[in-house]
Amino acid sequence: MSSEFTAGAVLLSGVVGSTAYGLAHAGSDVDRLGLFAAPTRAFHGLHAPKPTYVTTAPDRTLHEAAKWARLALSGNPTVMELVWLPDELYEVRTPLGEELIGLRSSLLCAPRVRDAYLGYATQQFRRLAARGDGSFSADTRKRTAKHARHLRRLCHQGFQLYATGTLHVRVDDPAAYHRFGEEAAADPAAALPLLREFEDAFASTRSVLPDHPDEGPVTAWLHRVRAEMYEA
């Protein structure tokens, strides 16, 4: 934890993004995501504590515990991966953070996982389509290929989570993702069949997840966080 962060205690933090997915290449940024607990007294003043801190060099995003929980309960794919990382990618893992990892299934429900992952994948396709016919600069081509890789990952990971209740952050066959990215960079329309395939897969598959998340254990965890961060 770098010295500029003084707003509370980091409970859980790790390396996410392309490094976690196994898609990083030379020159890729190393992204970090975490959650922190603000001092409990900060919630009783005139102004609520800042809910998110974002820094560069290193690239890191920290959400306050309650905000992180709300985002996770909404099915947010980026936030969700924090509690499914391989052990070696965690950099901060406190007892309260460990508890949260143990509660990760309580955060899930079928409609929100489906809508969030398919929604984010659709956003990536719209970004691809906005790039045109592939006749653009090398830098734009790289960004377009990245959008395509994200689309493929969101489809595969989202459907896996929906169908099995488990998320594997590191992708299978990274080379296939890079090939797909290059194909879509040359012709963005090439990504549409994959998106349609997974829209059909979600629609035709019965999820193992419940219709609603179990907020009770998450609320109880937040109460323990506030109790630990209380200063008499």
C-alpha cells in the first residue's frame, strides 16, 4: 500500500486485468484492484468518506467496502474478479478480506450475472463497430483488438459463472484470444457471431445461481468491518 493512501485500511487487493487473465504482453500495464474500509466515525460527519481512490504509477483502484459490495451485488464483472483471483495474485489479504472471499457465492444471482456480463460484452462490440472497417492506425488497431479480447473473455467468463457458479479468472488458450482480437481488428463484424452465440447460450441454459443474491451474509460482513474500524 503506497503512502498517499490514508483514508482507511486496505482489506483485500490484488493484480487484475490482462495479467490475471493471462493475456498480458510486453509493455502491458499491471492493474491492481482492492477494497478498503474507511474509519467508522467518518460516516457520522458532515461529509461521507470518499468511495473510490484511483492512482496511476502504479495503476490501482480502491473502492470503499460498502461501494465494492454494492457493485459486486450488481454483477459488475471487473469488481467481481477480485474475490476469484488465483492465490498468488493477492497482494493484501486480511482476515476480513478472507471472509469476503468466502462469501463470494452470496454475491451472485442469475439475472444480474447474465445482464452484467452480456451488457459489458455488448459495449465492447459497439466500440469495435465504431472503429469502422479496419483501415486505421496501428495504435487504434491495438485498442480494437483489446476490445475484441475483452468481448470474448466477458462472454466466456460470464457464461461459466452463470452455468456453474464458479469463475476462472485466468482464461484457457490465451493464443485463441489474441487471434480473435486480430481478426476483429481487421473486420469488427467478425466478433458478432460470438456475441450472438453466447446470447443464445445464456437464453437456453438454466443457471445454477439463485434469482436473487443473499444480501444477509454480506450485510453481516459489513457490520463486522464497521465494528473493527470503530474508534471509541
